[in-house]
Amino acid sequence: MKVYGLQMVSWGAIPVKVILINEIKILDESEVKRKLEELKSQIEQCKKCPLHKERTNIVFGRGDEHAQVMFIGEAPGAEEDKTGEPFVGRAGKILELFLKQNDITGYYISNIVKCRPPKNRVPYGNEVKACLTYLNKQIEIINPKFIVILGNTALKYMLNRWNISLWNGKVERKGERFYFMLLHPASAVHDPRNYPNLKEGFATLAKLLKEKKVIIMRS
Ligand code: URA
Ligand code: SF4
């Protein structure tokens, strides 16, 4: 587990808040692994919502279990259901491209729900309600400093907000964590006009992760 120190910097009359983040210590890594494995086996048995009926595999998450940054998508698609890994289909290829372009490494990635909705429809509220306790537990165990919200479903259920286009590239602090909002990578497939916005959003994210300096507009 990682613990961070926060240092506030004030810019006088300028209406922004700048927060510098310093990592100060790392705690028991094997404990994180054990807890994640335990949670995964629990989810493998899960029948809490109707999505369990058509799943081939649950899609738990992948990546660095001690990451500072965790990406959260919507739900598994066909490839993910087949392999049990998140973001390995078309959206995954786009995500990978942006991550490489911006030299973003050492992250963890998961979804709002762990089983594939039929025909890749958006998960229903009752399904998310049943599943979200797993994601929250996963976040608690990994304890990332930054959560990157990918698209509208993650935005709705993590921050209770709508319309990701309005929030793309912005960051919000909630409790101990910073939530960075980004268009879903699949949005570039559905509408190529989203590509430049995604590109800009990823560049802003990379800068933030590199400098560990978060600028939040005061509302
Ligand atoms: N694949 C995932 O794992 N999640 C998404 O949100 C989209 C594709
Ligand atoms: Fe359980 Fe979540 Fe799968 Fe529904 S989507 S069956 S709550 S693991």
C-alpha cells in the first residue's frame, strides 16, 4: 500500500488550487496480492446480477497491483469475455496506443462491471449496483492516488456526473484520491472527431502523472 503526502500551494488571487503530491512510503505488497486474489475468486462465483448467465469469464482487472494510477472503463466486451482480461479488444488497442504515445506505464485497469452485458449494451443500474462493491473493494486494496475515468458509465457511477465530453481532461479531488476524466477510447471509433480530444486528454494526464501536480479550478 502507498501513502502520500499532500502539499498545498496558493497562487494568491488566481482562482486555482495547486496540489503537489509526494509519495512517502510503501507498505506490504504481498498483502495486496493476496487480497486481490481472494476478491477475484469471490467474483468468479458471483451470481448477484443477471449478467452472470452469459459470461464466459469474469474480467477482474490487470496491471500493476501497486500502481499509483488506475483506469476504470465500462464493461467487458466480446474479446474481454473470451480472455478474462480488460481492454484487449478494439477499445484496448486505442487505449494502448495513447498510453504508449504518452509513455504512461505502471497502471492498473478494470471496469465498472465484471461480466459482459449482452451485445455490449451499457450495463443497467441494477447490475452496476450489484457489482460496484467489488470495484470499490479493488480500489481500496490497490489504493491508487489517481483514478482515470474512461467514459460516461464510469463518470456516472464514480462521480455521479453526466456527459464526459464536458469533463474530458479535467481532474477532481474526492477524499483521498484524484479523479481524472477522459473520453472512452472507443469513442474515437464511433466518432473520429473525438480523436483530438482524446489525444489532448491523454497528454494532460501524462503531464499530471509526471509532474505530480494537480491543478483544480475552484468553482
Ligand atoms: N473493454 C473493456 O474492458 N472495457 C470497456 O469499457 C471497453 C472495452
Ligand atoms: Fe456478479 Fe458483477 Fe458479474 Fe453481476 S456483473 S454477476 S454483480 S460479478
